[in-house]
Amino acid sequence: MHIENTTKGRDLSPATDELWKKFYVRQFGIESANLVVERMGQKRVIFKWKQLYEAKLKDREEATQKSLDRIKKRYQEEDASLGHLLVDFVLSVTNLFLPTRVQYVVSYHISCSSD
């Protein structure tokens, strides 16, 4: 990629196109490469393999980012719901022990006043 970007005024794609095709096959698999060739034949267009490689790489990065965002959102939703459950649990435990504590305080005061 560096050589192609630094040589201005020269088109090196005839020499480097096969290399880009090999990179594409190694990175994305032969099935994906065959599918691209088939689609180019159907639509009667020809793209350079460098362009196809960069486009596929960009699509993969976007798909990865979308899935990461989706996972992050699920974790945030789960954290919010678990936080709510934790508060509910603490309140229910407090409500269980509150009458016992009140009874203890009342009985303590009664025992102190009877002395």
C-alpha cells in the first residue's frame, strides 16, 4: 500500500492487483473472493482488489463496532436492572428487620422504665 501511495503519476495496479487478491483471499476466504468475482461478473463492473480489500475491511470494522455497541448497551441495561433489584433487596431486608428492632427498642424502654 505504501508503494502505491507514494508513486504519483504511475498506476501500479496491474502489477499489484494479484497481490491484493491474495491478501483478500487470505483475510476473508476463498468463498468471499469467489462471491465478489461472481457479483462483478453479474453487474459487469471491475474493481481493483485493493479497493475491494479496503471496502471489506471497513465493513468488518463497522460490523464489529456495531456489535460492541450492542453488547455495551445490553450490559448497561443489565446493570441498571440489577441495581434496581439490589435496592429492592436491601429495602425488603430492612423492612424485615425494622419491626424486630422497634420491638427491641420498645422492650428496652419498658424494662428501663420499670426499674
